[in-house]
Amino acid sequence: MKPDDPLLRILACPLDKGPLHLLPATTAVPAAAAAGKDGAAAVDGTGESLYNPRLRRRYPIIGGIPQLLPSSGEQVSDEEHATLLARVAEDHTGAGDVSGEHTGGGHTSGDHTSGDHGDGGPAAGDDTRRPGAPGTTA
């Protein structure tokens, strides 16, 4: 998955519905070595994954497909959480909230600022994008 993939703008953690951060595969491990015997990336932190710093959960991306079932997530240790936060900050310098605290925005994969986290509806006070909404000219 690429950092500019539009899918990253709508993917959310299955547990808290908040934004996820893309963690690219570590470059020290070749893709073939990071694959399990069935060809799926190992869930040991070397493959590509999506990370939720608020819950300290990492979800693997296997064959380009994010595994976002609650049972697919892996809880990370305090030490690994610090390492992952550093990776997120390095990959997305100044692009969003990486503190682990959800502040309403926080997507690092785009300019998504409405506060909508995948529930399909606009955020409170965000009717201006909808044609025919009060205060619009359409």
C-alpha cells in the first residue's frame, strides 16, 4: 500500500473507529523473507501494517489487503509503541497527531479534516459540502 493511497483516508480502526497510520515494511527484511510459508506477510512487525497509537494495536497488511478484523490486531508493548510512534513521526513529519491521543483529526494520510471517521455522515456543522444544505447556493 502506498502512503498516498486514497483508501487510507477512509480506513479506520475496527475498535475505536479512529484513524490509522501506515507503517511501511522495514527495509532490512526482503519481502520474500517477511512472508510466511503461505506467502502472507508475517505479523512480527516487519511487514506493512496499519497502526492505532491510541489503542496500541497494529493490523497487518497481507498481500496488499489490510486485515481490519478486531481479532487481526496485535497489541504492542510499551517499548514497541515508542518505536512505532517514532516511525510514524519519521514517515509523516508534522502531518498529524501521533501522540496516541485522539483529538478529532489526526489522519496522516491526507487532508481529511471534517472529523468524520468512517461513519458515513458529515461532522457536526459540516453541512456546507452538501448541495441544498442551509447556507449553500445550490
